[in-house]
Amino acid sequence: MKEWIIRYLIVIGISATGTYLASFILKYISRAINCMDRPDDKYKLHVQATPRLGGIAIYAGFIISIGYFLFYTASPGHDDSVYILAISSLMTLLVGLWDDFRKIHSDGLSALIKLAILFVLTFILSLNGIIINLPFPREINIALTLLWLVGCTSAFNAMDNMDGLASGISLIAAMAYAAVAIQTYQFVWGIIAAALIGGNLGFLFHNFHPISKKPASIFMGDGGSFFLGFTLAVMSVMGGWSSNPVKASIIPIFILGVPLVDLVYVIFRRQKLGITKSLKDIIVYSGTDHFSHRINQAGFSRHKSVLLIYLISFSVSLGAVILRNTAKYEAILLLAQFCLTFLIIFIFIEVHLSQDKQKS
């Protein structure tokens, strides 16, 4: 085990260094080709045009470190799933980048095209055994896998609304994956998590400055959020969380709970208030009503809002790591803790909104 932990640290170091250095290059390229995120939308919080190709930097660190592991170490035990994940995550990165470039002159890719691409990737993954494994017919499990991949990818895309938020949540999730990999001796799977840890660490040096309060010098863009959401979703399907299939399905929901619950919350709240009335409205609507925005509106600075969400995500992820070894009644208590954590957030948000309404 000690040898593998050393390998994890090497992979983290290579990935972090690769992403950190690549981010400087991508800033220059973004400006050169005018791929900038401009504050021309009332829902955007930044005040100056910012390079938006950081997702390429994260993927660069990720794939370089994976390549090092596969080709420059004597590492038996990996199979084709590592290559499949690397290629499929590249496809989602390219879809996001296509969206980033199209948004310069239009509204980006249609949701139908994105869904079709994710369906094809889900089918390819299923052919290679990467599929949700519940006691249902294969067709239903493929449909559930597609729903999971779409949900996670969308959730991380929506979560990328403040400096450091999406990357920090991804970092915490990858750390939880790595912890389980060590516990269960799934070392090759853990290498992928280590590569994501490093990629997000390297990117955060450019994207989040809680001490100096400087704005991000580069954004990950849709390319980055698509890549991270999809990769974390696929990894949760790949990992052997528990011999109990139900528990194995619940644990990833805990680890990715913050972006997933945030997405579900805003969808239902917008429907309830009549802000969105159709599926198209749900997909294209963008607003400042996510957890991060509400915490910020309640009086926290943006940086403190992000740090608070980090704390929530870390707390819930700890419960997920513990859950795999619990008895039935302990699992129920942890599930209750998960629900109560978000209930507290909902109460906090709704009380603040109510007070704002009364003042106005």
C-alpha cells in the first residue's frame, strides 16, 4: 500500500504542475483567439473579461499524469476502462469547448446535441462494462446511467458560478474517491482520482484567491465543467463502493451531493415560482439563485460563500466514505444526516428570502 500512496503523490504532483503551467499558456491563447468570458450578462459576477479555456489546462494535467502512470511505471492491474475514461472525458471536454467558442457569437450548442453525444458515450461505456449495476434489466440500467451522467455534468456546469467553486468541489470529491480506493485496494481507480486531485489543485492557484481576494485570472469554461462533471460521474460508476448495490449507488450521491441537490433545488423552485415553464426553459435559464448566490446574498463575501460550500461538501463526503462500512441502522442515520444538512441550508435560504421580501 505504501508504494501505491507514493505513486498517488507522484501523480498528484505531475498533474498539479502540468495544469498550473498549462494555465499560463491557455491564458495567452484565450486572449489571442478572443475566447474570453465577458461580463455582458446580468447574471455574471465578474467585472472584467477573463480567459475561459482553463478546462484544457485541467485535462492536460490529468492526461499527462495518467499517461505517466500507464506508460512509465510497472503498474499491472489497469484495463481498458482507463483508456475508455480518458477518451470519453476528452469528448466531453471538446463538447464543452465547442460550446465555449460558439457562445462568443451565439447561444452555444443545443441541449439536444449535447444529450445525443452523452447518449453515445453512455452506450460505449456500457459496452465496456461501465454501467450502473442495479437489479434491473440492462436497458433500464443504461437509461439510469445516462440520467446520472447528464445530471452530474449539468450540475457541475451550473455549479461553476463563482471563482474556485466547481474546481474545489471536484477536488473534494476526488479526495473522497481516493480515500475509498485506498480502503478497498482499488489502486488503479485511485490513480484516476489522484490525477483529478492534482489537476484541480493546479487550477485553483489561478482560479481562487481567498486571501488576496484577487479575481480569477482564468475560468474553466464549459469545457472544464463538462469534463469534471462527466469524469466524476463515470468514476462513481466504475468504483466498487460496496457489495450492496443499493449502498453502492447511494454513496456517490453523497459525495456529489452539493452540486446535485443544488441543481434539483433550483429546478423545482423555478418551476414553483413559474420562472421556468417548459423543458427548454429549464435547460437554458440562468439565474443567481443557486446555493452559492443565496449564501452570498445573505451577507457572506463570495470567497467566504465558496469556503462554506467547501465545508458542507467535505462534511457530506466524510459521511459517504464512512457509509460503505456501516450496518443498516448506521446507514439510515447517515442518510438522515445528509438530508438534515441540506434541510438546514434550505431553511437558511428560505428565511433569508422571506426577510428580503418583507423589507421590500
